[in-house]
Amino acid sequence: MRPEVDVMAGSSLIPSTFSFADCDSPSSFSGEAPAQVLLVDDEPRMLSSLSELLKGRGYILTTAASGSEAIQYLSEGPFDLVILDLRMPDISGHEIMDFMNTQHAGANMIVTSGDRGIEAAIGALKRGAYDYLRKPYSPEELIKTVDNALKQRRLQAENRHIAWQLESSERKYRYLVDSSPDIIYTLDHEGRFTFINDRVQQLLSFSRDELIGEHYSVLVHEEDVTRANYVFNEKRGDYRLSRNVELRLKSRHSDGEARTFNNELMMISLGANEKFQVPDSSRRELFGTYGIARDITDRKKADELITYQAYHDILTDLPNRVLFKDRLGLALLQAKRNNSNLALLFIDLDRFKLVNDTLGHAIGDELLQQTAIRLKACLRSCDTLARLGGDEFTAVLPELNDRQDAVVISEKVLECLRLPFQLAGQSVHISASIGIAIYPVDGESIEELIRNSDIAMYHMKAEGKNGHAFFDRSMLDASYQKIALEQSLRTALELGELEMYYQPQVDVKTRKIVGAEALMRWNHPERGFLSAGDFLPFAEENGLIIPITDWMLEAICLDLRAWNAAGGKSVRLSLNLSPQYLDRGDFFEKLRSALDRHNIEPSQIEVEVTENICIHNPQTAIEQLNKLCQLGVSVAIDDFGTGYSSLSYLHRFPINTIKIDRSFVMEIKDGSSQCPVVLAIISIARGLGLNLVAEGVETPVQERYLENSGCNTMQGYLYHKPMAQKSLLQLVRNQAYLL
Ligand code: C2E
Ligand code: CA
Ligand code: CA
């Protein structure tokens, strides 16, 4: 008879792959659940009296009146206790016990039998019976035996449960330890591995088995062993002492590179007799070390890269400004200590901007890289070469015997740049201007030396570039003057200190003035009369050229009105236009409205632009010039042949006139020599049907040569210097009067 209540037995098998979901305890007979008891006897009277006897004691009773019925129940579900009659007609108690044993039924068995012989009892006990009761037994005896059997079973279950819990928590911790991204290990007091997790295999390709029992030094990189020993062998005062140490560990991976680990160590020392308890005596000895080693190789590499980039120029790989200052600081300290000299070279490439603008930034970058390589090759290993930014390089030359050493190195630098650079299939020539400042005469601090070498470099640029210049105090005055000049230029406009001068252009055949170039002058309150070349470059640098040109447009229109009134309508006016001004889209409108307002014919105006206007934005330049052309204004190319070769643009530009630069005219020294550049320019102009104006004509020889070569319009001191409007008006009046 099967009762309704059922208590299921669970499996206590733990899977080999661990999952926390599987951590429930094995369900089994515990003190809480009522015990399942199976009563087996073929004698109905015995069975019911047994059942009566155990009823009401909190058990769930199932009765089987034959061996086969018992087997049936036993195969259906688990029991905690089976009380089994030995002698039954169909299947004997021994056979049922054998069945239970093969099924691992696990129930406790109490065997009852009327058999007097000892064999039956031995047979039962051999098959694992808990007890053997000979019939007739007293009810008390049976109840006591049943109680004991169930109690034993409960204890067994509890033990099993505890064992399972231990095993499962051990698995849990092992799982956590093995799946940790770090190497976790313990060392005994002599530094030998007593435990190490699986991660060591993955990170270093050492197996845990070969490491257990080995000294930690088998894993530590040779160069780090001393440091490791120092930390691992530290004598502890505390019973626990933690330390952090960065060590490189050997790796057996194919790259063979040692990896860096941050080792967090916990040294555990215990009092001699106190195993795991916190000792309070001073007799402590090292019990062992527990450590976690974290692989920080990648982080370290990233850190190193970041640090490197913070101190280096990414493009050229040279030290940047920060590192340069640091090195210069160190070199200065050393020079001070040794009483020695040191040179700082400030190297700035000439015309780099032009290369960058014309050939593009990628080529510009490439040029800087190649320059860095060449410069490095010129210097000694103790010199520091740095890139401060743009095309500015600096070099610190420590332990200088005398100034001549700096000259030798500067010459070497200039020489190494002389060979053309091959960039994207083109040969590019470049030179440099070098400023030199010497410690201690030219400055004792980092800032002073940098500033003074910079000033010397600018001085070299102004002197014609491609060379070196030593700093001297007079340059400081010049550069202060430059700053002061720049400041006063801002107020010059408001104070009306600017004035337009005019230099006539003469037709060599008729000797008549056919045009005049407008040139700006500045009546400086302290420094006197300044030529355009003395201040307009600053105005270009700081943007003042825009308001200055606005003023100029107005000024020349007023002057033109006056000279037209004096009979000079046939005299054309040339005005110089800054590329910056042309770049701004509103130049055309400004000019047109000024001409309108003052009632001036556009055909009386010529705009002079340099070849370099096509560098920045050739398309806009062409558009602007086309508009001018449509309006009737003519366009001249100034300083032709000195800038970036514009021959390819020449066809696309609406040009009327080419001006032969003074530098070419100066080449004409006597009548017999040939000046191929002049001849070439003249033939280009002829070929394209353009007007020609020769600039800077100072001698009759030059005049004759130019005239014979086909140039008829001249401008230069031979005829007139630039003059004030008043003087020009006089000339115009005279000419008109002669007509
Ligand atoms: P540029 O257009 O080439 O002007 C010619 C320069 O050569 C002028 O110098 C002129 O005074 C000088 N010059 C003329 N004939 C002779 C000669 O026979 N011998 C010598 N040694 N020099 C001669 P300046 O006035 O100092 O102008 C320098 C440059 O400044 C000009 O070169 C021009 O590019 C620029 N500039 C002058 N005025 C203006 C202006 O109003 N606006 C703009 N944007 N630039 C101007
Ligand atoms: Ca000019
Ligand atoms: Ca010129």
C-alpha cells in the first residue's frame, strides 16, 4: 500500500563544469521531513501489528505483504528504513536485500526473523542490515531499534550534506580562483609555490604542476630577482604585511618577451604554535605568502606611449618643446658646474610655408621628416635636437670649446640641407636660417637663450636667409624697436601719419610719364620717414594690412581726382595689392564703389599683384581678377620671376602687364653682357602680347639694354624717385602744359 505523501531523493552528483545554479544542496532525509518506512511481512497479522505499533510516531508507513510487492515499492521510490521479514514464500528477505544493494537503495534495513540459526542473521548483517531482530521481539525493542536506525540515517544524511557543502564551496572558490584574470599563488616560508592557479598557463605558458614545489625565482626575470628577494624575504613585525611590487616574469610564449606584473603580496606570519590564530606573542614566524600577480604589460606599454608622446613630436620623433626645455635645463646645470660653454642653435627653414602651401601638407610633413633625419646626422650623440613646432628646430650643443665649434656645426647643418629633397617625384630645394646663442654670454636661463637665439635667427632671415648669425645685444634693441613699431602702426592710421607717394613710369621713346605707382610712406613721429618695406611686412603679419588698404583706396582716389583736374587723365595709376586683401571676397566691391564715388574711370587703374597670389587659392584669385578685368581695371604681375613660378597660371590669369623685377635689372651692368632672365621675361611678355615695365632702372646702360631688348616703359631712380602727391601734380601739370 503506497501512501500519498512522497519524499523525493535528489542526486548529489556535482557536474564537472561548474555553474552557480547547481549549488543547491542535495535533497535527502533530514530531521524535518517524516521518515519513509517500508514494512515487509507475508504474515498479515505480523504486518498489521507492526504497522499498529509504528503508527502515530510521525513516520510515513508503507506495507508490503510479499517479497514481490516489496520489490515493486522499492523500485518506485526511496525509503529511509525497511523492516524486512526474512522468510517469505515468493522472494526471501536476503534476495530483497541483494536487490536493494544492487539498486543502491540506500535505506537502512532492520531484518526480523523467527529463524533460530545464526546463518540467517549473518547473511542479513553481511548484506548490510542495520540490525537483526529475532521474532518474537518486544515492542519496545523494535521501537528503540527503529529510532536508532533512523537517527543513524539522519546523521549520515547530515554528514553527507556537510561534505557536499564543503565540496561545493571548494569548487566555487577554485572556480573563482581559476577564472581570475590574475595569477593567484601561495608560497611556503621558503618561497616555494604551494598553490598557483591555472592562469599561469595562459599568461606565461608554465603549467601549475611543474611550478608547485619550485622556488618563485624560476618565474622572475633575472634582472628583477634581487628586487623580488628583497620584497619576498622582508622580515615581518606584523602578523600580516602587504606589499606591492612590480616584477617582470618570464614567459615561454613564442614572442619570448617577459611580461610585467604588479604583485600584490600578503605575507602571513604566525606565532610558532598558533596555526591560524592571530598571535599576540612576539615569537612569530613566516607562515607563507599569498600573492596576486596582475599582468600590466599592456597598460605599461600604453602608459609608456602616452609619456613618450607627451615629450616627443609625433611627426619627426624628435623631442618636443617640453623635453627640449628639460634637456636644456640639465645641460645648463652641467655647464654651470663644469664652467663650460654651451650653444643653442635656433634653426628655421626658409620658404617652408611656400612648399607647404604649394605642394600640400602631406609633402610639407614629409619634408620636415627628412629634414629631421638630415639634421640629426649632423649632430653628435650628446647634442639634443628638438622640433619646437612648424619648421622650427633647435639644437643644444653642450661642452663647446669656443664659438667656432658652433660655426662648424651650423655650416654642417646648412650644407646638409643644400642637396635637394626628393618629395613625391619632385626635387625641392630648401635652406635654413640659424640663430646662435651662447651660454653664458648671451643668457643664463632657458628662456633667455631660446629668445636670443630666436632673435638672431630672425636677424639672419632679414639679412637674406640661408646662413647663421650669432646673437648680439644690438639685435635686442632692433627687436624691441620692431615691437614698438608694430604698436605705433596701430595708431598711425588714426593719427594720419600714412601718406601715398608716387613713382612715375616713363615711356623711354617719348620721355613722357605714362603712369605712376602708388607707394605707401609713414611719417613716423620719432623715426622719420619710413618706406613701405620698413613697416608693411608687419602689417601683413598682424592683419593691419586690411584697414591700411581700405585707407589707401580712399587716398589714391582723392589724389587721382586732383591729378585728373591738373590734366593727367592719361596717366595710369598702379596700386599694390596685398594677397591678404585680395583673398577677402569684398575687394572688388570696395574698389568699384570707391571709383564710382570719386568718378574715376576704371581704365585709369592698374592693380599690381605678385605671383604668389595663385598659391593660396588660385581659383578665387582668378575669379577676382576676371571681375576686375570686366570692370576695365588692368592687372600687372609684380616682381615677375622672383616668386613661385607662375608660368602655368599665366595663361589663366587676365594679365595686361609684367613688371621686370629690380633684381634682374640690377644684373645689367654693362652694355656688352647678356642677361638671359631679362631676355626670357621680355620674350614671354611679347609672346603673350603683354605690356612690360622695367623696375629699378638706375643707369643709362640699363635703360639702353632694356630698350634694345624691347621694353619701353621704365620706372626707377634714373627718372624719378617716389615723390609726394604735390610733386607729382607739378610734373603732370608741366606735361599737360607741354601738350
Ligand atoms: P614694389 O612693388 O616692388 O615697389 C618697388 C619698390 O622699389 C619701392 O620700394 C620703390 O621705392 C623701390 N624702387 C623703385 N625704383 C627704384 C630704384 O631705381 N632703385 C631702388 N633701389 N629702389 C627703387 P618701397 O616703396 O619701399 O616698397 C616696397 C614694397 O612694398 C613694394 O615693392 C610693394 O610690394 C610694397 N608696397 C608699397 N606700397 C604699397 C601699398 O600701398 N600697398 C601694398 N600692399 N604694398 C605696397
Ligand atoms: Ca609694385
Ligand atoms: Ca616690384
